Amino acid sequence: MSNPRRPTKTILPPANAGGSELLNDSITFTIRVVARASKSEIVGEVGGLLKVRISAPPVDGAANREVVRLLAKAFGVAKSSVSILSGEISRTKRVRVIGATPERLLQLAAG
């Protein structure tokens, strides 16, 4: 018998970006960021991570703000629903998107 207070945790198949986790209404996954690109875009899955190209430079958090903006737009959620859990100053970041669907993550990973 499951505990109603304990959130349901489901691990998505390893074929998706970064060994993603689905927890209640949020998805947590790993991205690889390339800053100072010609345009901001989600490239797809590369090496098991979701590759994100950002036009902003990695200075004063500009790239992180652009990552949040781009992911919010891609998943159709508010910017406040996207958070960077780890990797604030790294190219590899662990992010959580509240209100995202696993299907949309798989679409983005497919490119």
C-alpha cells in the first residue's frame, strides 16, 4: 500500500536526455550548455544529455537566465517553473521543469 504523502517517483527510460526523473508534476534532467552561440536553440540529445545552445555569454548569470527563458518557452511553462538545481557555473547543469510532460522532453531530445 502506498503512502499518499509520499510523492511518486518514476525514472524515465535511459534513451532520453540525461537520465531524467519524473516526480509528481515536474521533470528533472541534465543539459549541456554551449554559450555564445549564434542563436539560442535546443539541439537535441547528445551523449545522453540535452544540448542547449545559448547566444548569451556566461557572464553575470546571463547564460543561466537565457537557459531558463529558452526551456520555459520550449516546455510552454512560466520562467518561474524552471530552476537550475546544480551546475550554476558549469556547462553541465541539472534542471527541473514543473508542469512539463515526459513526451515533450522526448520530442526535444529527438531534435
